[in-house]
Amino acid sequence: RKRVVAFISGSGSNMVRLAEACADPDFPAEIVAVFSDKPEAGGLTKAEAFGIPTFVFPRKNYTSKDAHEEAILDELERQQPDIVCLAGYMRLLSGRFISRYEGKILNIHPSLLPLFPGLDTHRRAIEAGMKIAGCTVHFVTEGMDEGPQIVQAAVPVLAGDTPADLAARVLTVEHRAYPLALRLFAEGKVRMEDGRAVVVGAAVGKTVG
Ligand code: GAR
């Protein structure tokens, strides 16, 4: 089974869905550690309930972004992950960090990328008059939310939706999309090549964006 380290900053519901998927012995990956930049992240106690070791790296404990990432990279090295899953990790990783784990870092973003990268995505989707919204699991590259898509899932935008309404609806499909993307990647059915997501074999072609 592939070793996964999940990064969180908040409630960790996506990480929990990954941990639930990994609880199936037939799933091709396991979460070996959860890293957070926020000591108060609700996901930390949820990870502990799964028996997953947690590591917290509060940004304020370090004098610079470099020093912060260095500490994270040191512990990551010890964990020997095959895959890093960003799951609501609200910090941009440096190019140096990403190149160390090139093609092995996945992220989930609550929009249909390349539309609405960055923060406040649901408000912007509503203001743009979108009738559908959704989520994207993608490979992480240096540009924010720019890496190639692995799985996407869509939901309707309903009249009168607030950004919170839409976020909750999108989250329900995030919870299905991330385990699917992790499974495809861990099984070697999709990989990043020349900045694109390449599907290996025809069987999953229809399900991978
Ligand atoms: C999710 O909606 C995730 O897509 C989003 O944060 C939420 C985390 O929820 N991520 C981003 O906005 C990344 N830029 P969770 O902690 O319950 O998984």
C-alpha cells in the first residue's frame, strides 16, 4: 500500500473520507500521518480517532516561510510518503517543496478548475452567474491551483444559494472525488507527465478529467 501524508488546516472532512477509504484493506493506500499548520484544526482529533499520528507546525513558531517548510520537509522525509494529499491545507507550498515531491502531491479545490482558483471561490462562482459548480482533485504544481486535473465532480448552483450553501453542496462531492482520485493515482492509473495528467490504460478514461 502506498504511504500517504495528508496536510490539513481545518475541519479535515476530506482527510476523514480518505482515512475511511484507506480503512478498506483492498484500498491501495494508507494514511501514515496527518500534518497541520494550525494547532486548533478540528481534523487533528479526527485523525487521532483513526489512530493516525499527527504533527503540527504552527507558522508563528518559525522565523520565515523557508524555516517553516524546512521543518515540515524534515518530518516528511522521516515519514517516507509515496503521496502527499493536501486536504484543506490553506498555505501555498514553495517551488522547492513541490519539486522535492514532483508529481506526487495532490490537492482538492472547491471549484471546477481552471475556473475560480484561489480563495472565496464559491462567492465568485455565484457572482459570475454560474449554473454549475463543483470540485477538482489535481496534481500540485507551482502555480496556485494550476496543476492538471485528475477528477472533477459537478453540482448545480441553485437560485438564492449563499456561498455557504454552495460550499456545503460542493463538499458532498469532494468527499467522493478525493478517494477516487487517490485510488486512481495509488494504482498507477493516472500520473503527471509534462505538466499533464496522463491516464494509463483505457479502463478509467471516462472517469478522469
Ligand atoms: C474543502 O472544501 C477544500 O476543497 C477547501 O477547503 C475545504 C476543507 O474542508 N480547500 C481549499 O479551498 C484549498 N484552496 P475540510 O477541512 O473539511 O476537508
